[in-house]
Amino acid sequence: MEFNFKEYSQLFEQFLLKLEKLPSHTKSDITEAISDIADFFHIGKIELSTSDSFEEMEQGNFYTQTIFGSSHISASGFFPKQEVSSNGKVYNFVVYQLESRKWTKFEEEKISLIIKMLFTFIEKASSENRVTFLTYHEGDFGLYNLNYFKDFVRSKISSKEIVKYGICLFQIKNIPSIYQQFGKDIADTIIKNFILDLNDILEESEILCRITGENFLICFNKNRINQIKNFLEKREITFNLETQEKFILNTIAGYYMTTNNTVQASVLLDYATTALDTAKNLSHESYAFFDDTLTQKALHAKNIENMFPQALKNEEFLIYYQPKVRLTDYRLVGAEALCRWNHNGNLIPPDSFIPHLEQTKIICSLDFYMLDHVCQDISKWIKEGKEVVKVSVNLSRCHLNEANLLERIIKIIDKHNVPHHYIEIELTETTTEVDYDVLKNLLTGLQLEGISTSVDDFGVGYSSLNLITQFPWNVLKIDKSFLPNEVDGNSNRNAMIKHIISIAKNFGIDCIVEGVETIEHIKLLKENKCFLAQGYYFDPPLKREVFEDRLMALLS
């Protein structure tokens, strides 16, 4: 039979046009596109076998499906072509004819071209699906990401359904400690099982996203707030099915309940972030809800953030020095450098701006500013012949991700020719939230340079014992909350502070207690052989000029 070139050309052009318009590569879509030209060639069935690689295909690890026609057709077929996708995936096509006659070689070439076009479409659709997946999912758990959250919120705002939703931004507590305690494999299992369990309780209209490395977000139906809260509080996770070993996983969360006034996803995320930051500072709860009070706090924080760069440039931040006293002779032996903000003649207390700066990386600029100005002062005192004491400078945990942190600290100190033993770097106990190796390397590097290190606010964090047994500290600063007060007596606090001092001494670590305000506090410290103290019983934080007078008194 003579080949009808005109009809073939028309059908092939129609086939290509239909492929371009197809929404996906399902069997019904492919049937719609190929049916006319398949009838022309008397094609009864097309089978497609796919495998991830040639090796997998040769080992029999492949998946076969009928993508056109009936799977029950019994007819002869031929294998026109093997195709390989851009990511190495192998496609084998087998085409079956309806009639007993064999296709000519010329017809097989045309059918192979049709299959080539079909493969190109399938590969393109698969690539687009992969791109879409990567656009809307993160890599570790396959959860939705920030892009999907934004699109989800936009769609709900457009359909006026956003008011039905609440937002929960949460973090898993103590992740570095979990990895240190169990090792990577078990820790991964614990966190993965937690995420899987959380996904299982969500309804179809709810989503779970991973916003950043440690931040997860749930968009949930408001009427299910109690189920979400209950799940996130002290979740028991089984990580070994054979032994039924379990781990209690804790989270900290910030909630925001949407309103009809919601206009964009970034606003929801800002509100939930503010609530989460508030929850981090609560001692009695592991969550907080965003409300009008937090709105004012958020505006204040934004104002502080906007004012900070110019204030730093204008050197509005002042150094105050709080003396450290030796209890054996009540002699000044050191000081802590504390920051005060003098803005337009008004002294802004640190608790009004430090917590807000700590929520962003800009606190790091202030820390380096403080270290630089302390070194300026020490250099000046040395030149003036004053008796100089060691000064401790606080370092935010935000720094600990900086690759050249140690070198930068040393560079600032050496710029002013300050002997290293006059500087002590203080880090808060909450630095155990960062990678253990990073922290240990920093402390070791500082000590090799003759720079003392201290752990601040000891006892208020979550991993105190590990903190002093595994890291090379010089000084342990015990938080004032361990000192007895007139309200709740002193028996339990006395026992705790005695225990902490004893442990520190056993590890060769010096102790200092902050917040010392009464003669009873001093007696308690002396009884437990802790002879360093800091607090209002001796001095409040002093202006530089006043502290310089204290240094001069050391010479008399």
C-alpha cells in the first residue's frame, strides 16, 4: 500500500500541537494527543518501561506501564528506541500493531520519530515537575518551604479563606544536644519521626513547612488549635522499634491567629516570629500568642533596628564598668564591660534594646564595638600608668557561625597593643544551642592566645553540666537567681550554689557570683569558698571616669 504523505504530515503536525497543549503526561492526556496518528499507523498499544539507570534496567529493576491503548491487546510489537533523560533515567518504549502485516522499515522510522517526540514531551513534563518540586520543597524532609507558604497564603487571601487559619512557627529545642547524646543516625531518626507524626495529624487543608534550618511552620484550621498545641508540647518519640526506646522531644512555639485584615504572608511570618521570640524569654511556658502588646514590641524592635546603624556611627553606645571584687580583701580585681545607649541625651537601659538586637545579626556589630572601645580604654590606662585589671566583654552566640571569629577578636585586641591577659570573653550558657565543635574550637583558640573565657548566667540554660565538663572554661559566672532572697528562703538555693561551686572547683574552674546585694550573700559565698563577687553591694555599673578613679585607688 502506498504511503499517504499528505495525511501523515497533517496528523503529525496535529500530534505535535496537541502535545504542546497537554497539562501532564498521564495516559488519558497521551491518548488524546496520539490517537489519530496511532490509528493511521494501526498502533494498538504502547508500553513504557522506566528505570533510574542502565544498571538498574539490566538488573531487572524497572517499572512497566501501558501509556496508550489496551493492555489486553495481543499483537506483535517492536522496540523502536531507548531514550535516556537528562538525569540518567532510562526509558524503553515498545509499540504494538493491530494488524498482522508488518510495518515497513520506512514506517518504523516514522513511528520511532513519533516516540521520540513523545519522550521529549514526557521528559519535559518530568523536568517541570522536578523544578516545581524543588521550588516548593526543602531537601531534608521533603516538606513544603517558604515559597509554598507564601503561595498558600496568597491563595487563601484571594479566596477570603485566610481568616480560618492560625499560624504556628516552632523550633525543636536542644537539637545540638540531641545529636551529641545519640549520634547523627539516631538523632536524625528522632527528628524525622517527630515530623512524620506531626504530618499525620494534619488535615488535608493544613500544611507543614520548613522555613529555615531550625524553623518549622504550620498553617492550621483555627478550631484545631488545642490539637496542635498538645502535639507540640513534650512529644514522646519512639526511635527504636525493637527495644521501644523513646525520647521526649520539646518545642518552643509562637502562634498568630489570622484576621480578615491579613494582606500578605510576610506579615503573618513576622507576627509568628515575634511570638516565638517572646516564648523564648518565658520561664513558665513554651509558647506565646501574638497580640496587641506584641504589636507594640514589634514596632519598638523595628524602631531600634532602624536607629542602630546611625547610633553606632555616632558612638552613642557607652561603656560602663561593673567591678569584680575579691572577698578575701575586698580588692578590685576585674570588671565587666556593660553597654548603655545615650540617645539624644536620654540613657536607654540595655533591656530595652539588647534583646531586640540579639534577634538579628546586628548585635555582632555592637559586640565588636564594645571590644574595640574596651581595648581603647585599657590601652589608655596602661599609657597613663594606672593599675589595670582584667575586663570581661560579652559575646553574643550569633557570632559563633563566623568563620574568622577568633582571628577578628585577636586583631581588635592587638590593634590597641593590649596584653591578652587583660581580656576575658564571656559567652552565655545558651551557647550550647550552637555546634559543640565550633564552640570548643573557639574557646581553645582563645586560651592558646592567653585570652580568658567565662560562661555567663550559669544555671539558667539547659545543659549546664555538659557545659563545664566538655569545654575549656577559665571562669564560671553563677547566675544571681541561685542566691537566696527574703521571699522564698534559702535552704534549696544554698545547697545548689554549694554544689555548683564544688563541681567547678573539681574541674579547676574559678567561680564568680553576680547579683551580690547583701551581707548574707557574702557570708554564703565565703562559707563555700567562693571568693569572687560582682553586684550592687559593692558597685553598680560605673561610668568610665568613675571606674578610672577606682583604678587609681589601687595604686595607693
